[in-house]
Amino acid sequence: MNWKSKAAGGLALAAAAALLAACGSTPAANGGGGGGSSSSKSPIIVGELFPMTGREPFVGQWFLHGAKAGIYDVNHNGGVMGHPLQAVLADTGGDPVDAVPAWRQLETHNPTFELGPSSLEIMGVIKLYDPAHLVDFMEGGTTQVDHMQYKYVWRTTPSDSTMAKAMAYYALQKHYTRAAFLFESTSNAQTLVPPLIDAYTRHGGTVVANIQLVPHQSSYRSEVLQAFQNHPDCVFIQTDPQTASTLFANIKQLGDLNVPFIGTDAGATIEFAKAMGLSDASRWLVGMAGAPPSGPAWSHYVQVYQKVWGSNQPVELSQNTYDAVIIAALAMTAAHSTDPKVWVNDITKVSNPPGVPVYTYAQGVKELQAGKKINYEGATGPDDFNQYHNVFGGWDVAQFDTSGNLHPVFHVTAQDIQNF
């Protein structure tokens, strides 16, 4: 995800009692005692470095939902070699600067692995993991980590560079050959612009305007006039919902809300659609969503999510942190060790082919105990890591209806992206 925040944010550990209870800070809250073994040994600490406040606190909530479901699943199936998982949460405020003290505070709890942060904050802490020998599963599509060389940092969400190709592919398949760009000026948003322009123009598209939006201004009328003066037939867009609300109001006032807007994954969130207005969004706005989840791992995740959260509709991106928990637990099981310096080498052994396909934690443990090499196929999809510790996948182009329900309207396969 291309998220960026200037919020003061800071540490959430001051509110530890409520927050840790929410994400399962004790074996009992996480389902300890599954089979009687998950509470019989000392807990494995899972650090959660999430943006719980700031411009986009809903991102942290998404991650929290998946993390709690993953911890519940592992603990209800014996833990990791009898050790229950226990979460400790720190709030980055969605800011790379504030992420550093949050990271350091988490370190005082001696986590065995960490979940997060998102694209908002990763560059503030990414260099800290290898020296600490701490395995991290970051979330978010920022292109800044497309070619990372860190041993201990892994990413379970596809890169925005693949999303950029999918956006360009969709636009050109719809014969939108003249595009304006309206991307906020933050670094994480701007990293998506070059690969999108490259993919779009290499295949026949023309960029008629490339406007940077300074977030949270009182008016964007001049930017709108610049963007539409050369009559684009589509607009590529990325910004936060607050900025988008003002921007779309100005676009409508100036009579330019009459062309398709192709959003990033932010465009597939209800907050962004409401910023345009659901009536207009149902007509003019599409956003990018990961390929629709399906298969036995997804079905199992929905069942677990229902038990934990009382809903069979998992929130967006929660499956990414869920899969990260399962992969980490399986890697420790395969390595017969909870030492990150040891089990970091087993991550691809349990997630990448070849191997017996497994779709649940319990199934993976059973096959490992039988001496099998496994290939975890997760709730998010294959979860196969490349040499840069990134996963790869297709994208859906999705649109909200007037009731706020998101529907896929076009599918871009992984093969389409590779060949584009």
C-alpha cells in the first residue's frame, strides 16, 4: 500500500491493557490451551508495529484483525511446539520517525518476530531488523522495498510496482489513452508514479498532466484546472480520504467529475469511495484490490475470523498478517527452534514450492511431523517469496455500488502483469 502520514502518532504501549487484550496479549485471550499444549510452555512474543493512530488508523485495525486471527489459530492448534503466541502492540502513528521509538519499546519485550509496519513507516525502521536478528513481516506495497537485501525482512503483500502495471493495463484495455495524474506529494505515493507512467506510456498511453497534491489543503481548484485543461479521458489518483474529499468536491464544482478515476488500492477502500460520494463512486471510481481470495486456505481463514471477530467478512488486508503469523509458526516448527537466527532460514522452506501443499497451520504441522517438505498456500494466495523476499500476484479492478459493497469489474492476472 502506498500510505504516508505526518501524524504525531507515537507509542500505544501506555494503553497496553486495553490494546493487548484486543489483540490477545495472554495465552487465554489467544486461545491458549488448544490440545492442552499451547499453554504448557513459555510464550513466544509477537511484536505488532501498526499505525493505530494518525491519518489512516484503519490500516492498523486491518492488520490487528488478521494478527489476532492468526494467533488464535496457532494457539488453538497446540501453539508452536507447545509455546503459545502472545502479542505486544506498539503504535507508529503512521509516521516513520515515530516508528523508531515504538520499535525500540517493542524490543524491550524480546519479540521472536514482528508484524508490520506498513508502507507508511517501513523505511524508518527497516535497517534495524538485521542487526537485531529479528524476523519481520512488513505489510504494504511501497516500491522502495522491491529489491531489498535484508535477511530478516519479508513482505506478504504484492508490490505497488505490480499494481502500477495492472492499473496501466486496465486503462489501456478500456481504451483510455490520455491520462491525468493526481497523486499526493508524499514520498510513498510518489514512488508509484514512475512505474505507472512507464507502463502506461510504453504501451501507447499519453500523460496530459502530472499534478502533485499537498495533503490537507483547503482547496485544490488550481490543481483541478491544470489536470483537466488538456481533456484527459481518465485520471490516475492516489491520496488519503481527507484530501480526496476536498479534491472531489472541487472537481465536481468545476464540472469535471465526468471521466473515470482509476485509484490505487486506496481507491478500493470504503473511506475513499465515501470521499467521492458513493453515488458518484459507483459510476466514476475504480480501485485496485488483490485477486479475490478463494480456495481452502481462505475458507479456513473465514472460519477462524468468524470465531475471533464474529463476522464471516474479514476486513481488508487482514489475511496478510494472518498468513504472516502462520508462516512464522510453521517455519519455527520446521526448524525445531524459536531462535530467529535459526528459523529465518526455514521461511521459504515452508512457503515456497516444491512441497506438499498445505492450507492450514494444523495441516502444516502434521506434515512436518511426518518429515514432509511443505508448501503453505495461504489465505492471500501462494505466498511464494522471490529473491527479494517479496510475493507476487494478480489484481482485481473493483468498484463500490451505491450501498457500499465492493465488486470486481475486471481482473488482471499475474501472467498479464508479467507480459505487460
